[in-house]
Amino acid sequence: MIAEANTSGYTSDRTIKYSQELDQLLNQYQRLKVQSCKKVRFRQFLRQSILFFYGSKYKLHNFQ
């Protein structure tokens, strides 16, 4: 996108198209990152809940 902007200008149709495509990819990346963080937090919550309710009766060291 930057190379195209330097060649044809920052307001050219191709530069704007590349900028929009980049925006879409960044938005998709952000959504995937948020979903991944939610899954990790849920697993942590689940592990803590199980340990809280069952104590050290069960060895859950490798629980993920």
C-alpha cells in the first residue's frame, strides 16, 4: 500500500483499495485475537473453578 501511495498518490483508487483491504485484514486479525483471548480466559476460569470446588483432591497439573 505504501509503495502504491508513493507511486500513484495517497488518494489514488488503487491506494484506497489497498488501504481498505488492509483495514479488513487488520479488523479480522483483531477479532481472531479477541476470540483467542476469550478462550484462554475461559480455560483459566474453568481450571480455577474446578480447583476451588474440588481442592487438591485431584491432580490437575496438565489441565488445559
